[in-house]
Amino acid sequence: MDTLIVILAVLAGIIGIAGSILPGLPGTPVSWIGLLLLYVWGNGTNAAGDEMTMRTLIVWGVVVAIVSVIDYIVPMWFTKITGGSKYAERGALVGLVAGIILTPVGMILGSFLGAFLFELYYNRQGAAQALKAAIGSFLGFITGTGLKTIVAVLIMWKIFVFAF
């Protein structure tokens, strides 16, 4: 039984890392489920006798929740700080959702093009300002993806620490 739990926890960690980059998979929450599996069914100790505490599980759960929320907010925030209006923020979100169909390139381009087109059409400040807002949106997308990937990799490391 312990071997099956370790295998499932490691698979959850791998899927979590992949999901941090690929849309459609909830990356960091799946990684956290791998930790949960080890805590609940995997006796919570590693070969060296180190025990996983409930505090560890809660802290990583909070980190996952925060990073998940940040991932949705940061593209819009970057758009705003690069001079984009609320229209560019909304366009980035619409483009991101529409881009899910052609993942992962579609999400990146969708966020970029959505911010650009909404800013250009609704705010009417010109192509240069719209491009600046779209670049902010792209930087936000990359930042959110990077944060999720870092957290998923760290959780995978914790899974290895407590699994072996």
C-alpha cells in the first residue's frame, strides 16, 4: 500500500509541474494533493524517520491558494502598471480564456492580443500605448506561470523528501 501511495504522490507532483505550464491542468493544487496523499495514507515519515507535520501541509496549502489567486491577478496588474486601461485588463482576461482552445501558444497570444485589441479599440490611445499594455499582459502571464512552476517544483521536492 505504501508503494502505491508513493507512486500516486510522485505522479501528482509530475502532473502538478506539467499543469503549472500547460493550461487545463490545475498545477499547484494537484502537487499539493501529492503531499496530502503522503500525509494521510503514506504514514507521513520518510526513510530517515522525519515526520511530515500538519503545519507543513497547511503552509503549502496556503502557498498554493495564494499562487493560484496571484496567477489570475498578475497579468491584469502588469497590464495596468504598463499604462493599460481597464479595457486592456479585461481584454487580457478574455484573450487568455479564448486562447485556451489553442494551448499553450493560444493562451500567451490570446492574452497579448486581447489586451492589445481591447486597448486599441476601446481606449483609442494609439497602437504604441496598446502595444505597451499588451507587453505588460505578456509579462504578467510569464510571471504567473513562473510562480506556479516554482511552487510545483518545491512541492515535488517535498514529496521526494517524505516519500523516500
